[in-house]
Amino acid sequence: MLERFKFPIYLLIVALIALVFTVAPGGGNALNTILTALMIAFFTAIAFLGVRMFRDYRFNLDTLEDRERFVLYAALAGVVLTFTATNRLFASGGVGVLLWICLLALCAFGLFWVYGQTRRYN
């Protein structure tokens, strides 16, 4: 009978933890510290994944044409720079959010274009 109610209990536990961080004095600072640590861990994991993929696919990257390699690295750098500038772009209002979306879409198109070029049949 209790098995059926596991999801709401977990949701209730998360809500209570969020309430403690919100109501407790200094809870906002603690919450910001925890979120910053989680963000650093997330981006560190992405960096390790990128290094691992670079090592695993090094031969494939070396066989790309110069233009394709340039677009690939420029798109990846664009994603990193766009995520770095997220706070400034979002703070500038709707135009900044639209620019953020457009930059990420342009980088995604560049990555998709490189993928398409590597899968073409000559």
C-alpha cells in the first residue's frame, strides 16, 4: 500500500528542504553556495566528457577538412562563450534572451553542419 505513495513522499521531502533553505536565516546564502557548487560540478563533468571525447575521436577530428574543423571548434567556443555571458544577456531584457537563443541556435547549426559533412557520400 505504501509503494503507491513513494513519488509524493519524495516530492514532499524536496519541498520541505526547499522551505528550510528559504525560511531559515542565511538560507538564501547557503542555497546560493550549494547551487554554485552544483553548477561547478556540472560544468566540470561536461569538461571531462569533452576531453574524453576528444581523446576517443582524435583520428576523426584529424581527418576533418580545415573548414569543417574550424566550424566545429568555433561552434564549441561559441557555446562556451554564450553560457559564460548568460547572466549579462538575460539582464539586458528580452533582446538579450533573444540574442542568447539565436547564438545557441547558430552554434547548434554549425555542429549539425559539421556532422552532416562527415556523413556525406562523395
